[in-house]
Amino acid sequence: MNNRERGKEAPSDPVSGNPTPEAPAANRPVGALSTGMPGLRRGLSRRTWLRLGIYGLPALAVADSLWLEPRWLAVRRLRLGPGEPACRLAFFTDLHHKGDRTYLERVVRRLNALRPDLVCFGGDLVEEAEHLEEALEGLREIQAPLYGVPGNHDYWSGADFAQIERAFEATGGAWLLDRTVRLRSVPVEVLGYTCRRPGCLQPGPGVARVALIHYPAWFPNLGPQRFDAILAGHSHGGQVRLPFVGALIKPFGVGEYELGLYATPVGPLYVGAGIGWFYLPVRFRCRPEITLIELALSREVAHTADAQRPHG
Ligand SMILES: [Fe+2]
């Protein structure tokens, strides 16, 4: 027997030297057949996963940003100030109503479900005046006083500010063009700035101060006073937020204040993601949002409010 033939010998037991019975060919594990699920191993190969990553994930991201996120309303909760919250404030901004009445009604339903003491709006009701009446018709259904300031699109659209004012007043609130309103139900003062006249409003004493502005980077125009909350919009959060990058596009007047809560020398600044969209109906990692802010009163404000409350 030569070496070649020896290589074909049947395998033998290393202890006894007896030949080991060979497994029948049908029972031998052969490739994918061993799983009982033909093609499974080959289907989950590294190359397939790579293809899924290259083609599947971007497709999911596009589907999410076009069809899911633009109307996937989120409610974000925030607590500002020390101590027990004394006021529930719902904030929304950048409605950009373009005729989607169903979405508008959903926004108003979510606002009402939060049962806020007041609702604040940060500007940009519409881009075209033809949609104003429908937008206001929806906002009149808000069951809390609605306060708001204009955004750049409200000016550019030529929207009738007197009409907006009447609609906001119908809720018990006000359209605040460099105006201050002191609420009766809670010790809160709402100051609405157009940011065209820096330092034009003087907050009063003994109340929590809420400033409304449209452009977040313009908070230095508020003056030297401190506020309990400064609420702004305009950025839309960038609408498309890339991992490790943040907002893909930031319009003027945003600066570094693109989304969320920031500490500033004049108080906490909150920049909302907005409700609608501008330019393209796209949102990615930046859902439209309503923000529910639970505002705690400072000791001084709480003491003043308590002193002014009727006793006996
Ligand atoms: Fe906007």
C-alpha cells in the first residue's frame, strides 16, 4: 500500500486501532442544510448585512423623514425654577399652517389635553395669508388663554395682525406686539417682544416673568432684567438633525441656540422645535413638538402672590 492509498484508509480509533464506523453521507452536516433552513446562513452573510446597511438604512431614514416625523407630534415636559410648580404653560411655535386642517386639529387637541393655565406661541402662524383664517379658526378652539408674538413669515405673508389679535383675544389671551399682560389666574406676566425695539418692556415685580421672542439669538435685546422663562422659535430645530452634527440648516437669528434649553445671563431660554415645516416637508430626528413647562415661582413671587390672595 503506497502513501496515496494509505491516505484513503478508513479512520481508526486512536486507542483500539479498530476502524471507526463512518457516518452515513445523508446525516453529515453539509453547508446550509445543517440548519434545516436552506439559505439562512448564506442570507445573513456579512455581505448581506453590509448591503442592508448601505441601502436599507438610508431608505428607512428617508421614509421616516418624509412620511413619519413631519406630523409625529411630541410633547416635551420641562420644569423651570425651584420649588413646587405653580403654573402649567404649554408652548408651541412655528405652526406654518398650509391647509392641513386635520393636523391643526390634532395639535389643538393635544394642547387642550395638557390642561395648561396658559398657552404661548412663538411666531410664524402662516407663510401665505390665504391660510390665516383657517389657522385662526383652529386656534380659537384652544381652551386656555393664548398669547403670541409674530414671526418673520407673519410679516412677510402680509397677514392681518388685527384679525390675529381678535382670535387670540377670543381665547382670553393676547397678540403681543411689544406688550405686557399680567394674568389674573396665576401670578405670571407674559411679555411679548418683536425684538425691533431693544429693552422696550419693563417687567413688573412680584410675578413670574415669561418673555416671548421669535429669534432665539436676540435675547440680549430683552434688556438687563431676569426672566423666569424666555421662549423662542424660528429654528425649527433645524428640521433635519444629523448625528454628531445637529441642525443641518440654521436660519439667521438662531446662532448657537438651535433647540432645547439654554442658560443665559437673563434667564433660561427654551427654543422649540416648532409644529410645521418650512421649504420642504421634511423632519429627521426632530419631531414637531408642544412643550409643557411647569413653572415654579421664586420665593419672592410666591410670598407676594400669597399676600395678594384674599384670606378669611
Ligand atoms: Fe418658522
